[in-house]
Amino acid sequence: MARAAGLRQLWHSLPLERFSTRENYIWLVVATVCIGAFMAALDASIVNVALPDLSTYFHSSASLVSWVLIAYLLTLATLLTLFGRLADILGRRPLYTFGFLVFIVGSAACGAAVNLPMLIISRIFQAAGAAMLQANSVAIITAAVPASVRGRAIGFQGSAQAIGLSLGPAIGGALIGLFGWRAIFYVNVPVGLIGTLMAAMILPKDKLQGHHATFDWWGTLLMTPFLVLLMMALTEGQSWGWTSPAVIGMFVAAALFLTGFIVRELSFRAPLVDMRLFKIAIFSLGNFTGLLSYLAMFGVLFLMPFYFERVLNYHSAVTGLILTAVPLGMTVAAPKSGALADRYGPRLLTTGGMALTGLATLMLAWTISLHAQVILIVMELVMVGVGLGMFTPPNNSSVMGSLPSSRLGVGGGILNMARSLGMALGTAVSGTVLAILLTAHGGIEQPGGPKAPWIPSTRVALLVLVGLSALAAVLSIFRVAGNSRPASGQSQESMPLEW
């Protein structure tokens, strides 16, 4: 009892004054959040390069082993909004800190897995910790950082997330080559311990409002199967057949669960997802264009490795290094874009960013060939990253800035859920178009087939991504400039979206 009381006293004494009283305290908060954003995003993509090794080690088919990745993405998409709402109720700081601990345990269990089912279950547990981190990262920054520099701060967070997503294959390939596949999971343990300590000692206390203590369990029970069924249909549609009874049944069931979820949310006084948030034009538009931006990025990141390895015969480690051109472009552009958005508003940057991504993808489509100049392709991938770096921070800042403070957690969860769905859609759409056109041109997806059919197939798939990027750019033109979040002197209770 005495020890428990001592731990509670220690927790309530945090954050440490040696950090919270510093002039640069808000940037310590941003740095702490960036660690979690990087780790959670890294493990969404680091497994890709390990799938062949896992298939050999566990003597399993590629489709079965792919659930090591699918289970992670499904769990993320399912839990992001749930944990965003819980953060509004319980506090962002404790949930974020606990998320690090869950992520560490899940990572260690993945590394110690003795069979494939244990690995998949451990990945679900790991993704639950990642969801606690991702659902809270933007909300913590929005609550802690002044509006005058919020765009820049979210730009750093967006860079950390994008770098984690895109560096996963390169880091995974290096670790597997040096230490084996278990290393890609064990590496999270020491980094996660550092993140846990930083979160406990640095993140600010939450200002909770007791009248938000009601939690929408029925909303959760309806939303979870909707997202799971939707993601399963999208990820398995290509292999099972889009017109198969199983896939059609999953889409129909997902639609029914979605209908039930919407009816529940509109009638419940404290919903998991406040549907009135979507009446805010900036919030709705920003989430949809954000989904399109990640669809375009993951479409490119899905297609180009096949081109490099099936057509140019590059090793997966080399492919991973080439793909770092995308996060390099994002790293350069995101902080500067956030700072410019603080001064000039989000419209020009979001529109120009997606237009640049579309142009760069169009150039990629016409550059690829049986003997392409790799330097030119690298430059175009950098442009893709720069465009996304220009778009993401202003978009996220405007979305979060449009919300009242008590809805930041659920708003951040929806924003991250849109990103996860964009990632899944990018893979599903690009993979489906590529597979259909390869068959039409007499090619095969497996190694050793003819190379020529890959060129027109990949080109058309890239052109689809160009069209979606252009749609995001056009929609961004209608974005309202600046933030709609109330100034610090305005009472939050006067906001129409408050309970």
C-alpha cells in the first residue's frame, strides 16, 4: 500500500519542473511525441521486407504470413478513434505513456515468437500500443503548443511519422541482414524505454472536464467490425476476387455496421465520434484530402519496389535505400511548410503540395522503362516527398485547429484513422490495378516472368494515383484559410460543438 501510494505521489509530481520550466519546453514536448510517432509508423512498414524470411522460417505461405502486416494495420485502424476518445476522458498524458509500455511488451513478444500465430497475436498487441501513441500525438501538440507555431510543431511530428513509414523497409533490410528477422522487433525495446521515461517526465498534465466521463461502448462495438470488415475486404479483395461472395459479403456487412454506427452516434449524448464534427468544412475536407494524400504515397511506395526488383533486378536492401528519397523530401519540406502555414494559411500550401505530388508521380509514370535512369527516378521520388511534406502539416494543423479543445483526442483519432485507411487503400488500389493489367499484358506477379508487361501496368497504376492527387489538389482550393479554433480568450463553453 505504501509503495502504491508512493508511486501515485510520484506520478502526480510529474512532469518534472526541470523540464516544464524551460523556455523551450514546448519543443521538448514535440520531441517526445515525435519518438512515439516515429516508432508507431516505423512498425507499420518495417515488416514488409521481412515477409519472405518469415515465410521460410515458419514454413508458411506468403498470403498467410502477410497477416503479420495486415493484423497491425487492422488493429491501428480499429483502435485509433477509440483511444482518441478515451484520451479525452482519461487524459492524453497517461494514455500516451502507457502506450509506450504496451508497445514495448508487444515488440518483445514479437521478437520472442515461436510460431506464426504467436507472432500475429503479438503484432496485434504491439499495434494497440501504437494506436495509443498515434491517436494522441497531434492532440498533445495542439493542446501544448501556441497557435502561432502550431503548424511548425505538427510539421516536425509529420516528418517523424513519414520518416518512420518510409524508412521501415530500409532499416528492416539492414537489421535482418545483420542480425535476423527478430531484430526488427527487439530494436523497439530500448527506444521505447527512452520514450516512456521522456513521456512521464516531460508531457504536460491534462485539463480534464468531468462531464465528459461517459463512454460510448456501443459505438465502439459497431465501429470495430465495420473497420475490420472494410479493411479485410480491401486487403483480400485482390486474392479472393472482388466479386466473390466472401468479399461482397464483407462489404455489405461493413455497410450495415456503418449504418448502425451512424444511427447510434447521432442519437447518443456522448458519442465516440461526434458526427457534428463533420459539419465543420475544414475538418471534413482535411480528413478526406489527407486520406487521398496517404493513398498516393503508399501507392507509390507499393508500386516502385516491384518495379525495382522485378524489372531492374535490384536487391530489396537497395530498393529500400532508394525509397528513402520520399522521406528525405518530406523531411526537408514539412517543417518549412508548417512554418509558412502559420503565416499565410493552409490553402496555397495544401493545393500546391498535392499538385506537386501529382506532377512528380506523372513524371515517374513516363520515366520508368526497361533501362530507366535511376538518378532521374530518385529525383522524382524526392519531389513526391516534397509535395507531401508541403501538404501534410498545414492540412493537419487546419483540421485540428478547427476543433474545440475537448474534442482534440477524438479529432486526432479520426485524422489518424483516415491516414491508416489511406495506407490500406493505396496498397489495395495500386495492387489491384497492377494485377489486372499484368494479366492483360501477359505478365505474372511472381519473380522470373517477362519484364516488359510490368512497364505499361505500373505506368497506368501510377496514372491512377496522379488522378487522385489532382483531386486532392482541386479540393484543397476550397479550403478556408487560417484556423477556425477559438482564440485563447474565447470560452470553450460557447462553442457549438461542446456538450
